[in-house]
Amino acid sequence: MPSPPRWITDHDAAHSAWYIERFRTLAARGADLEGEARLLDTIIPRHSRILDAGCGPGRVAAALFARGHRVVGVDVDPLLLTAATEDHPGPVWVNADLATMDLASLGEGELFDAAIVAGNVMTYLAVNTGARVLHNLNIHLKGDAPIAVGFGLDRGYDLATFDHDIQEAGLILEHRFATWDLRPWSPAATFAVSILRTP
């Protein structure tokens, strides 16, 4: 059994409450919070079934749901899921750890057409569980399904480790960008958006 993710061990309920209010405030101000959803939406068919892994308070899942997709958001933090349920009716919200989730046992046994891992989720995992999480995503997805993953490169999880974890999980790195709006990747980038593909 892996350790709890760093989101749990490094933060408390006050941090979760701050995070929820941060995105509620940004939404109220009219900030563009849908960049991740737009990217994934461009590379998947209409009415896809999507796994939002580490969905937090639900902004990405909600944007994908609004575009006509069937979305299941999974997060380990029950406070974030409560906010997602309150603010974004429509998607299915599931409380689970990405490293150990078995969605079939929770009533979500249908495989997914795509997954998205936004909001620096990979950097909040328990140390040395990246490959396990990516493998778990792989087994919940159909063959030839895209996974969009984005995270900052200054948060203790580097690209070399991520690329090793991709291989360990049996996934394929298809594209890499420096931002969710597809600016070209370069080694000087401080953020990475990677499009993976299941075999």
C-alpha cells in the first residue's frame, strides 16, 4: 500500500479551503479556467467518457461536461469533492487515491476514452508513486486513448523521472508542449504538458 499523496501529508483542511475559494474567486472574476479542457476536447471524439484524475474542486471536469462529454472526477480530498459537487452538478465525483483506485468497485466499471491530469496533480503524489498512478490510469482506459498531463517543473518531480514513469506504466509519449495553449516545448520551459497514449 503506497503512502498517502503529498496533497494530504503536506497540507491541512485550511489549505483545501483556500484552494477552493481561490478558484471560486477566479471564476467570479471571469478568469479563463478552461484551457486544459479545451486542449483535451480538441483531440477526442464528441461525447467521450473522460476520467479527470485529481479533479480538485471540479473546474476542468465541469468544462468538459459542458462540452457534452461524460466525466468522472476522482480526487483524494473529500473537501475538494464537496466543493465540486456544490459548484458543478453533472459530472460524477468519486473519492479515491489515484495510486490505488479501482473504479469498477465503486460503480464506474466502463473504460474511459481519455483522461486528464491537470493542476500539478503529478507533483502532489506520494514520492515514487508516479509510475503506479500512470499504470492505474492505463488500466482504466481503452486502447489508443489519450492522457493529457500538465505540471510545473519546479515542484520536485522532474521530466526525467516522469518520462521513466511513463515507460514503466506502459504508456507512449506522443507530444509535449510548454503550456496548455500548445506553445512549443523547449528545455527552458518551466511547465510541461504531455500527451500520452495508451497502447
